Amino acid sequence: MSAPMSASGGTKAIVAALAANLAIAVAKFVAFLFSGSSSMLAESVHSVADSGNQGLLLLGGKKAQREATPQHPFGYGRERYIYAFLVSIVLFTVGGMFAIYEGYEKIHDPHEIKAWYWPVGVLVFAIVAEGFSFRTAIKESNETRGALSWSQFIKRAKAPELPVVLLEDLGALVGLVLALGGVGLALLTGNGVWDGIGTLCIGVLLIVIAVVLALETKSLLLGEAAGTEEVEKIKAAVVDGDTVTRVIHMRTLHLGPEELLVAAKIAVQGDDTATEVANAINAAEARIREAVPIARVIYLEPDIYRHDAAKAEG
């Protein structure tokens, strides 16, 4: 998943999505009780799952703020990735698999939809509410994604919250349209099978979104390097052209969305004193932090540049 993302922006989008989903979940359950629509039941469970997911994201963000300890010297920034991965699992199981099961049951044993105005009215209300939530997520994302396309933003964002909320809200809106289509066709044809087909489509949609989220958060959990732009800024900041002449090799790793580890072997002049090298390293660290503020853990190892050795080390 390049641009760092502020926690506050993600939190605002999460809270907006949570408020919308809680209200929608209650309305959908009421509509299901009055109408018996399987699409409404699947959508109710979907909204409950989404509400739980937003709770997980908020919890992960809170836990990630804990101070580093001797047992966890690099802090708890990756807690946000763990909870985002849990979101994909919840979305897959509670949302997608339940909807597929419910759709299968409704197709094999269709029931007439009663009190049609309940599901239709609630679905229209839900589309409006989810639209506001989706708009908030888009607005917050636009502040950080820069020139990236939406697909690039989903893949490259180091902070998981906004991509998760974006995909959840998009899935919710498409799912609501599918539910409305299934209910509408069932009412027009008098055949409840269409309600089940709409439910199946919702399940497939949720599983696809869950798989995308799982793949992206898995990559973050395994550990991703800084983006190309940040790497180039760090390399440029290290070299001063005097004591530090070049970067022999460098590795970066995101310890969390807003915390980057930088480890590099740097070439220094062979006749420099230890004091001169130490001062050059301290100055290089200051330049790195100025160029890339999220580079908070920096290890620079001085060495004499030798072409064959540098090539072997990569």
C-alpha cells in the first residue's frame, strides 16, 4: 500500500461511517421484520458487520498510540494493520458468507415480500446515508492521495483506515443497489427468487472486497518499504558531498503508518576522524528527518566504499 496518512483524517471518516451504519442497521432490521425480505436480512447483517469493523479500526488506532516498551522497542504502530486485517475477515465471514447462505436458502424456498414499502423506503434511506459517509471518506482521502489514482491509493496507502472505509462504503452502496434491484424485481414479478438472487450478489460483492482488503493489509503486516519518492528524498538527504559521499545500500521499513525505520550503510572519507564521521552521521540523520518527517528510527553505518563489496551487498 505512498503518501502517509494522518490518523485524524482516518478517524473522521471512520466515525462518519460508524454513525451511518448503526442507523442503517436498525432501519434494515425493522424492514426485515415487517417484510421478510432475505435481501434486507443480508443487508442488516452487512451493516452490523460494518459497524463492528469501524469499531475495530478505532480500537486499533487507539492501541497503536501506546508508547514503546522493552519488549516492543519499536512501538505498536502495526496494531492498525492487524485490526484492518481483522476487518477483512469479519467482512468475508459475517458479511459475505452469511449473505450467500441466505440467498441460497431464499432461492430454494422463496417467500413473498410483505409490506413492500418498508424495504424500499429503508433502502432509499440507506443509500442516502451511505452516500454521505462515502462522500466524507472521499473528501478525507483526497487530502492525502495527491496525484494517485484511486486504485493506486488503495494499493499504496500506508495507513489502512481510509482505504478500508472507502471500500466498505463503496461495497455498501453497490450492495444497497443490488438489494433494491432484487426486492424490486421480486415485487414486479411476484417471484421471491429475485430477492434471493440479489442477496447472493451482495454476498459475492462482499467477499471480493474482503479479499482485496486482506491482500493489501497482509502486505502491510509483512512489512512494506517507504515509497519511491520517500526513498529518493532520504538518499539525497544523506549525502553531503564532503564527509558522506554516497549511500552504499539502504533498507526502509514501515513500523506503522506514520513511523519509518531507515537503515543504511554510507560511504565516508577514509582519512576522516571518528569525531568527523560521528558529526556527519548526526547531521545526516537531521537532514533525513527534515526531508521525511516520518523517518523516526534511523541507523547509519559508516564504511569505506568498495565497488565489489557494495555490489555483493545489493
